[in-house]
Amino acid sequence: MYVRLFDTGMILFLCVGTPTNIRRRRHYPPDIKKVIYAMSLERSAPGMMKEGVTKSVAADTGIPVRVVQRVWRDGQTGGGILAFENNKKKFCGRKKNHLTQMP
């Protein structure tokens, strides 16, 4: 982050470190998302979220309400609890080159 200082017609740049009060996004792994989805699923009616469920799940887990709502929506559109599985198993990274031996 740079701050402009004006002094007698000259522009000076002062480099300031990253502020300490910036909120960073948290990463919630798939197993935590499964727990959140299961908690909200057992407290809701089939296919419909009851009033106050997201607030209670957020209060119990210490996770923001918007995250609980997003996990619920992802679980509903993705096919239930299996929506939080890792889809990159065995299909990510560099392809293996099999070297053949020359005779």
C-alpha cells in the first residue's frame, strides 16, 4: 500500500506495510462443510430450511451466517452431502511420462 505525500510540489511515495485490521477470507475444508450441511439438514424440513436454522447453526459452529447459507445452497444444488467431495482426485497435476527402455 502506498501513501501519497505532497510536499512543495513533489510527490513522495511512502511504503506502508499491510494493515493488521484487514479481515481475511477463511478456507473451510470439505469435512467442515459436510458437518455444517448435516447440522442444517437435521434441523430443517425435507428440502426446505426452517426459520432460524442458519442462525442457530452459525452460532453453534462459530461460522458466519452467509457461509452456512452458501453451504446449504451448494449442498442442495450439488446433490446432497456428496457435493463436498474433492473432485480433483487423481486428475490434477502433471501427467506422468512413462519412459520406455531402449534395447
